[in-house]
Amino acid sequence: MTPPLRIVVLDGHTLNPGDLSWDSLGEIGAVTVHARTAAADIVARSRGATVLLTNKVPLSAETLAHLPELKFISVLATGHNVVDSAAARVRGIPVSNVPAYGTASVTQHVFALLLELTQHTGHHAQTVRDGRWVKSPDWSYWDGSLIELAGRTLGIVGAGRIGQATGRIGEAFGMKVKYAARTGGRAALEAVLRESDVVSLHCPLTPETKHLINAESLGWMKPGAFLINTGRGPLVDEAALAAALHSGTIAGAGLDVLSTEPPAADNPLLAAPRCLITPHLAWATTEARRRLMQVTVDNLRAFLLGRPQNVVN
């Protein structure tokens, strides 16, 4: 008799904090879901599993060596660097990811950050709650400059799926869109940063793109420009960005990702002026998480049929 398929989810809380269902996985095999898994518990919880699902729990070569029954890994995200894919390949273990599930949600969040920087909606709504409008001598008031996006230039670093979707929304606002693709090199990046009123980062994190935004490249930007990062935290030199915000080198920043998550209490951006930071939630709409769940199930079914999909190794 074939032993039952044992599926272990190592860190299921962020994908499904309780508003989705794991039942579709349960139809395939016996499922054990851990909300979170500490490093010391990874091997113990994974031992005996046929299938492992992980979002941020690392699966190193050393860990994989302790798991002889493991046949398949599916990462609950697009980024898959938490798994030693080369070691998995040596052991004959396919590793799949979930591409493209969050494109609409991430691009939506780009503009949520940008609109808060330009319109200060949250700030003004709070002043009304605090009673300021009730006490106002005028029928209307606003703090700081309100900025219209139409006619301004949106520079997008990375012309992939999310970058292009961001560009289309920018065009709908009446913005002029320019792209700095990886193939353009330093000259293309500098040209786009110098010309743009808003710079949005959508390139992958590689050794070449780490700290792509640094003291030098921030110096290329206009004093009135905004930086948006919903890509990867280490694309930005955080100390350099904090210094640029304090000095007024750029007008502001909206960030959904940081180099270390959660951040240390002394991260310089936490106290930087005109810096909006959200807790890596651009991907987390209900619709996007539902797609992530469905593609993960599809990945597993495809593997069991002998036709694994979205394989990254």
C-alpha cells in the first residue's frame, strides 16, 4: 500500500491567518499547518514529510540532508531564495514557486503610498477626527503642498510584469512613464532618476542591484522627487536614504520593504522625515493570497501527475 502523502506547512500564518481554508490541500494528503517555525524546530517538524510548504522558513542543504522522505517543496511566494534549490536538485527534489499572483495588489499599493505622499489623505482625515475642521475659521484647509500627478514623470526601475503594470496605472493618472531596464546599465538608470518626479523600484535583488539606490544615485534625483520601493528592501541603502530625507535631497519615500524584516528598532528610516513605511503588506490582499493558495495547490497536483510546474531548480 502506498503511504499517505504527508504535507507540512512550516509558516502558514501570513498566507492564511484564518480567513482562507487549507481544505484544498487536505483533499490531496494529510496536512499539518504550523503558524510559524523557529530555526531549532525546522528539522523536527519537517521529518517524515513528503511535501514541504514554506514562505520564509529557510531550507538549507544541511536541513534537506535530514529529510530522506521529502519529494517536493513549494514556496508560498515568488521569491525562493529561502530554499537551497541547488541542494534540492541534487537530491531530486523539485522546488516550485508562485509567480505573478500579486501583480495587481502590489501595483495598487505603489499608488497607495504615492497618493499618501502627494495628497496626505490619512493625515488630513486624522485632523478632521481631531476636531480641527469643526474649529476651522475657513471652509477648507490643507497642510503642506498638495501635488497633482498628471504631467509628472514616473521612472520605473525594472520593466518586468509589476513594473509594466505600474507604468500603465501611471499613464492612467496622466503621468509620463520612463523605464530603466536591467539591460540599460548605469547610464539608463542615471538618466531615468534625473528626469523622474517619482521613482518606483521593481527590479529583482541580485548582487548587482543591492544598494542600487545609494548616496550617489539619490543625488541624481530631483529635490522634489519621491522614491517608492515595493520590491526588495536591500535595493536601498537605508542609511543613505535616511540621510537624503533629513537633508532634503529628495522630497519623500514610501516603502513596503526593508532590508531586515521586521526591522531593528534603530533602523534609521523609522525616524526619517517624510518617510512612509508599511509592514510588507502590498502582496497581502485577500484576492492575492487566495491566488497564491490556489497556485500552490496546482503546483502540488502537477507534481503528483509527473508534470511539475513553476519549477525554479
